[in-house]
Amino acid sequence: IGGAGFGQLGAYFVVSSDGYLHTLNTSTGGDLIPPVKFVPPNSRVSSLNVENNIIYAATSGDCGGNSNAVYAIDLSSDDKKISSFDTHGSGTAGIGGTTIGADGTVYVQIASGHGEEAGIYNDTVVALDAETLKVKDYFTPSASLPALKKDEAVYGVSPVFFSSNGKNLLVVGSRNGRLYVLYTASLG
């Protein structure tokens, strides 16, 4: 692979039911590199996102008895280092799963769950470090609906990142029907 980015090589990324990430050649369909263990088997992977040879995946539905989480794997590292962020509740809102900002920060919105940094997640937007998936910042709307019941479907949209007038912004929705525009420099 010689240090080139996977996107430059014409690669497709696919997660199989056994939890392995496959990096497929777009011309032949063959593996560009050997498959790598990525997520727990039988996880429902709702989306994949790629930035700087790091692949991000969001899982939902507690499929296979696995908790809902965001995963990252660094394909440029020799050991294919995997990081994860457990939502301790619902999966991420929106079929896009993760959104990546200009500085590489990973953004997700969690309809219902909990964590050490933000406490109760209730339509909470979480900013995660690109490599470790540790929480950098978060925002919870004050007028959110009650937490989801177990096995209730997660509705919503993935955060949308854009720049305007020199500011990096996110637009996020809430289950209460409101849209919020947030500065990525300080979500809360």
C-alpha cells in the first residue's frame, strides 16, 4: 500500500457478519489487505465513514447481544488499533452515524443513554477524539423528550458539519422537532 491513502487506491470498505472489516479493490473485488477484526460479530453496522485511513462505524439495535457503540480502526497502524465509544443505550441517531469535522473530530448524536462526561444522554451530541474516541465536548438540548424505552426505534438525523463565515458549525435535530446550530469550538 506504500503509505498512500486507501481512498486513492479505489477501495470499498465492508463489514461482514463476523465483525471483520474487508478492504476491497474496486476493480477486482479482491481484498487489498487481509480482513481485520473490527466490531463484535452480528453487530448491526449502520454506516462507515473514512478519514485519514481511520474507518469509523456506528452500531445499533443491540444486535447479537452487543451494546451500541462507535468504533474506529486505524488501518495505517501496524497493529490496526481499534478504539470504541459505548453509548450505554441507543445507537447513534441518523443513518449516517458519524460526522467528521474539519479538524478530524468525530461527532455523533445519541438519542438515549448515559456516560461519565455528560451524564444522561437525551438527544446529546458528543464530540469524540478522532483516534481514541474519548469525549472532548457535548451538548444536550434542554427541551428534549423523555428517554427512549428499551427496543424503541432511534429516529433522527446524523449531525451535519459545515463552515460559514470562518466558523465551523454543526446542525443537529432533536426528537422534539427542533434544529440546533452549534459552534464546534464549544458545543455547549
